[in-house]
Amino acid sequence: MKRLAALLTCLALFAQDEPNPRTLIPQPLIERIVDEISGTLAFQHISELAGFEHDRLADEYKTVYREAAYIEKMAKQYNLEDVHIERFALPTKTWDGEVGELWRVEPNGNKRLIVSYRDIAAVLAPGSKSGDVTAELVYVGRGDDKKDYADKNVAGKLVLASAAPGTVHNLAVREFGAAGVISFANTTGKPIDRPDQVAWSNLGGRGGASGKTTFGFNISHRMGVELMEAIERREAFQVHAIVKATEYDADMQVPTCVIRGTGETKQEVAITGHLFEGIAKQGALDDASGSAATLEVARAWKKLIDDGVLPRPRRTVRFLWIPEISGTRAYLERYAEETKSMVAAISMDMVGEDVTKNRNSLRLMRTPFSVPHFINDVTQSFFDYVGDTNREKVQNRRVAYAYRFPILDPQGTRDQFSYSIERHYGSSDHATFLGQGVPAVLFNNWPDIAYHTSEDRPFNADPTQLKRVIFIALSSLNVIANAREDGAVRVAELVTGLAAARSGDTLRLALQMVGEKDSLRWAWNLVKQNYVREREAILSTRVLAGEAAAEAKITALGDAFAKEGEAADLARLKRYIGLMGRAAELDSALVLDAAEKSAASIVPVRRKPAPSGFAGGGGGGVRDAAEASRTQYNHMEMRGFANGTRSILEIRDALAAEYGVQPIGKVVEFFEGLAKTGEFELKAK
């Protein structure tokens, strides 16, 4: 019997899975949080907010948008605090569509409807003017180049094209006199996989050089090909286009509420979903999903506090539902003192998607290299936790390939949690927070199969994936909102552990570069910049400490990690370079040339805010729009690294570790241009 018992014990041990990944919340508390969060409720919010494209009536522009009213109502129902709607003026009127119809008209007068705005709101391009035209349809190919119109008379006719309607309209209508445009472009969705999608695309501009704007239609790939083939077969027909559109005085509306902190500190954490992307477009995934997830974070957190499961947070938690980017900027600028108190923020933009339908994963977009911060690693720890406990692992094969800790919604899928941790990417509200000095990350399922199309509807969301992303957001912010002396040190330890892993990856990359021509300087630079960055990330946790002894521990941890790690990794790199017979080349590569020596003596000091927040627009070195597009992130980061103490050479070296080698002359030219605009002053170091 003893031998049998021992054998069974061995088998049981063999069947055990590896332990769950470590987080800063104990497992029993994780279980209580997960049990409270409802992906079903979040899904219901998505359906209420954007179950279909509602016609926004004139009275709504005079009062409260229905989305803002819904968030306000639910926040009050959930007993959240300081629930209200902030309002901000818009400098121009907002476009509103009323009628948009395309009819195929046969020679005998018979008509068949091609598509209607009534059925698919995306078909009528925002910015269109009212019109009623029956005319020949002319196919011009892409329609975004003047050559496409050679030997084609489009004056007074309707143009069919495969490029975006705004680009086509600029040429077809404003230069060649067409009556209107019909586009089957779908640059953001999946037109081959989903041929019946209609892309959301606007006309852009307000009249162009000719001052003329008519109308544009977006149609599906299938509709476009069918019309194109009918033209190629020389079928005799015309198209009747009917458009009724207007403009309203409108404002930006920002529902907001808080879970008040204990009063020990004025610091805040923030979480957002953008309730509006313009006012015409209404997307279930982009971004009713993020708005719904943010609302469920608020409800569940407040309920857990009321039930005594979680303490009232030390820091106030602010919830914002905003018009994307413009509304965020308006709010943060109006409440500049409040903004200065924000220690971290999460932007939820397109989350909780059905990953099987959309062929994607949930992404954590980290802060850029110029903003090393603990928010990255706190959120990553919960991404890793959910990812590891909600996938089938071969280690579990003797226990039926089960999830270690299933986070599932009863109305959702049982899909695994697919995720990725990625470098910074802008184009959402986290970039606006960053532009106002608030470290922020993005949770995002982009790209998805329905992005900016008529299929951006609730059926592409998944209550299970919603539950998981809500858990990650709530847990991450709970750690940050409650951290004090010991908690701050624990966060610093987490950052240090993940910094060690990243440092290993950096050294691996540097070693791989040794065999490449002219790479030794930049391999060396990678390692040095890594430790500058990781030290700053560790030290960023001091803002949570609120006590000198804890701050001193964190400072010692960051300094020791950077000093000892850099020395060890540079020694290993140097040793390897020597083994490859390139020691002399390294010494030569580290010698500064004349231009670099000059750049080392110049420090850019900011004198006024960047014109476009964190994105920063262009710079003095930009010669054309194409170059501005290619170098957008270079420009953003050059501004970000310019902290008033770094020289232009140090900025270039930091930038090179993130985006690749940059000619020093281009960086100098960039800051010289900004000095001319008054954005920066160039001082001698």
C-alpha cells in the first residue's frame, strides 16, 4: 500500500502544471475581481451604444448626444461619484447626413436601388453636400492621378473609382467638373475577404482650390466590381444619386466620473474609451467597445469597494468617455492642474473583440522610449497572467489541456487569450495624454476585419475577451491607485525584473550586430541607451512612494541595476568583439566626428508647446508631406527626448536605439528649424 501511495503521489506531481505567473495581486483576490466583472454587461453596453447606426436628430444637437446621456445614466445608476458631462465648443459646424441613395436607371426608365444611407450609413461620405443628379457613370480606374482622366470626359457625370473618395473628389469634381464620385475603396478593412464591407471614408477639406464640393458615396467592393463590369460590357444605364445633408452647431461632450481616493494624495489615475470618433460615425468596436469596457471597470471596481473586497483607492480614479483625441486634449487642457496630478493612464480603443472572427490579438502598446515608465510593466504583468492561464499548454495534457485559471464569460467564447506586447504606436488617446505629460498606454485589438467599415457592429465582439481586458485594466489600475511605500517598492521590483529580461534581449541584438558592417558603434549604443532607459523606468515608481525611505530604496535599486548591468553587458560585448578580431574597429567607431562634437555642445530647451501635442507635427527639416509622414515618429521622439539637459548628440543616440541610425545633420537641422519657430531655444552645454 505504501508503494502504491508513493506511486500515486509521483503521478499527481507529474500531472501538475507550472505555477501561475506572478502579479502584484494575490490569487484569492484575483478570483474575487474576476467573479465580479461581467463581459456580458460590457457587451450589452456596446449594443446600447452602437447596436446600429442611429439617425442623430436635430434635437440631439441642441441637448445631449444619446451616447453621452447613456453613459451618464449608467454611471449614476452604478453610484459612481462626480458624474457629469463636460462640454467643449467646436470651431466649425458638424456634418449630418439625412438621405443618400444610388439608383441604377435603365433606358426604359426602370430603376433599381443600388444602396441607401438608410440601410448602410457608411455609404454617404461625410462632408457631402445635397444634390440630385441623374448622369452617366464613368469608370476612371483608381481616380487619384490626373493621368486616370486622360481621354475621359467626366464633366457633369458621376465618376466610379477605386481610390478613396476624398482624393478622387479633389480631382474628378474640383478639377474636371464631375457631378459626384462613387468609390469602392476599402483601405482599412478586408475587401477581398469581406467583399460586402463598406468603408467609412469622408470627402475631406471644405471646398479645395476650386471652392466646389458636391458629394461622394462609398460602396462595397462587390458593388464596385459589378458596376465596373457593367460599364466594360457597355451596358446602357445611368445612375441617379440623391443626397440630402446638412450641418449643425455642435459641441464635444465628455461624460466623466470618479472613484474618489482616500484623500491622502491629490494624485490620480485615468482610464478612457472614446465615445465619439467625429459625431457621424458610430462604431461598435471602434470605440463603443472601449467605452463599454471602461464603464464596466468603473461599475465592478465600485461594487468591489462597496462589498469590502477592495479598499477605497489611495489615488482618485478618473473615468473619461471622450471624442477621440480632440476631446481628450480639450479636457486635459481645461483641467491642467488635474492633469498634472495624473500619474498614469490607460486608453481602451477597440478591445474585447472576437479574436477568431477578427484574426487578431489584444495588444499592449507601451509608452515610447522617451517616456520609460512603470505603467508598461504593471499592465504587462496582467497581460502575461491572463495569457498564460488562458491557453492550452502541453504541460496540462494530463489534466485535459485545461486552462490554469479560466477567465470566461457564460455568453462568450472559450477561445484562448491571444496577446502581444508592442512598442509605442500613436493614433489614439494615449498619445494625447503623453502630449500633456501623462504616461499612458493603449489596449487595442487593431487591426480587425471590420475596422472603419459598415461591419463594425456588436457581432464582432466577444463577452469573454471583454471580461479579460476589463480584468487587466481594473487590476493594473488597482495596483497603481493603491500603491504606497511598500507597494511602490514592489512595483519597482517588478519593473526591475522585466528590465532584466529586456536587457538580455538588447544584449542579444547587440551581439548579433557585431558581424555587420559599420555596426559596432550602434551595437554599443544599444546597450548604453537600454540602461539609461531602464533606470528611468525603475525610478519612475518613486512617484508612488510618498515617503523618503521608500524613494531611497527605489533609487538605490535603479542605480545599482543600471551601473552593474551596463558594466557587465558592455564587458561581454567588448569581449565578443575582441574575439571576432574587431577590437580596434570598436575604438575607432566610438570616436566622434566634427559634426557629432558640435552637436554634443548644443542643448535644445523647450520654450513653447509642440503644435500637435505628443505627435508634434513636423520640424524645420521637413521638406514635403511624404517626408513628414515617414519621419513622424522620429520627430515625436526627438521632441520627447529633448528634456532641457540632453544635447542634440544624446538625443540622436537615444533615437537611434529606438528607430535606427539617424544622420546627425538631420537631427541638428530639425532643431534649428524648431528654434526658428520659437518652439525650442538652442543653448550651449
